Amino acid sequence: MTFSKKIDEVCSPLPGSIPENLVFKLSVKLRFDDVTILDMYSTLFPHQSREIWKSKIVDGLVTVNNEKVSPDFILKAGWITQNRVENRTEPDINSNIQLVFENDDFIVINKPSPLPIHPAGRYNRNSLTKILEKAFPEWNLKVIHRIDANTTGLVVFAKNKDTAREIAQQFESHSLEKEYIALVEGKVVEDEFEIAQTISEHKIAAGGREIVENGVHANTRVKVLSRNEETTLLSILPTSGRTNQIRLHLASIGHPIVGDFGYKDDDYFKNNPLTYPEDCLHLHAYRLSFVCNGEQFSYEAKIPEKFS
């Protein structure tokens, strides 16, 4: 059976469309030490109202160290909380997953959008890793790197620990080559430039990040491919790999990516999840080049039609 047929088989229907009882575990970070359980969940997940979280805690669906507590229970850093969700279905995803390359050491995937790489938030079975695991259990794939759920393009998975370690080190040291294509709002004047804005380590509402003065270093090289009065097509070479880096950097200079509602509007993520339900974000992991076992490998993923 071909790759595409196996994917179609496990995605008809989508795995997450079948109701399931789940328990999500969440550790208490240092910034929530001496904070109430209600305040922590309301802060981390503002798309659900405070009253809903209060009701879940009172009903014993949100617990601390597997014990029922009151909404004003004070947390300590390091404790584990549990959020029980009954008869849960997951948001739909795009299952048009394409195999670019496969050998004994790794596979290269052209990922569609929306589709998260791994289970997180509202997504568990409707994630790329879970779908590949179900379709190809013999591969025992290992995640090397990630792109956003709404970003399309190239993703590499290793088939063994040695390959995972070798390629992951190139991502960490930024010694490999990776290029993104982005369509942004407005006419970008400069032909080539760099953006160096530090990014927060802590998540904001919905799980995103923000530009802060005392954050972690991030650098993005930008080159204009074409422009008109309304939009500009860019080649993006990130020389660091921070969460949402490209999206944040482009929004910070007044040219948010087309379809990136959350980083264009500061209030969007206060009431909406990080992953958009439709294929609206014009950001594509276009080119990737790395070394494995002494051999150079290079791949390109066709730019989606939405960019035209």
C-alpha cells in the first residue's frame, strides 16, 4: 500500500473526530507558585471563561496531584495538575500529508495546514506524529524539529536515535540551511535586511510568544522576492529557532504575515486559540538542506497555490 493510501486509511474518518475521554497533565511553573488553581488555568487558557474553569474545579474535573481541590487552592511550583475532558472530539485538520523522501534513516514530509506536529492543547490524535504512528508503526519515528500547525512545508523525522541526534545538532547549531517563503501585508521597501528582536520564553495567552526587551535572542534575515502596493513576497532565513519567531519578527516591523490574525491584533489570542481552524497563514517551509552520514541532502516543497 502506498504512503498516500495508508494516510487516507487512518484519516477516514479523522482519528480525533471520534469522542474520547482524556486527561491533560500540566505542571505548575515557578511563575504560578503561590497562585490559585483557578487563576492559573484562567490565565493560561483564557479562551474558556473563568466561570467554566471554576465549575470544572468544583466538579473535580481539574485536580491537583490527582486530588480534588477548591478554586482558591494555592499551588506550589512542581506540583502536577490534571484537566479531565470527557467525550472530547478534536478540531478538524488537513490530512493531505505528502511524502517527499524516505530512506532507512529518515523521512521528509510536506506538511499541510492546519495540522500540528505533535499533541498539544486541543489536538491529540489529530496531529502529524499520531497519524504517522498509526499509519506506519514499524518506523518508530522521532521528532527532530517543529513548524507551526498553520505553517506548511518541510518536516524531517528520524527512524533511529543516531540520525535524530545528528540532524538535531545541525538544527541546534544552525549549521544547516533552511528557507521559508512568506507573503506579508504591505509594501516592504528595503530589498534585504535583518530583524533582531528578543522573544519571551514564557507563553502568553493561547500559547504564543511576544517581543520583550529581556527575552531570548532571535535573528531573522529577510529578502524581498516581489512586491506590490498591498503585499510583499519574502524569502526568510532564520538564523535562530525561537517559537513563532518569523511571525513575531515580521509583525514587529509592521508587515504581519497574510492570515496571521493573532500577531496582527494584540487582543486576538485573548479570546481565540493559537491554531487557526483554516489554511490562512501564508508561511511555508520551502527549502531544507542537511548532512546525514556524511552525505548532503537537499529538498524543496512546492509553494502552495494560495500564495499566488
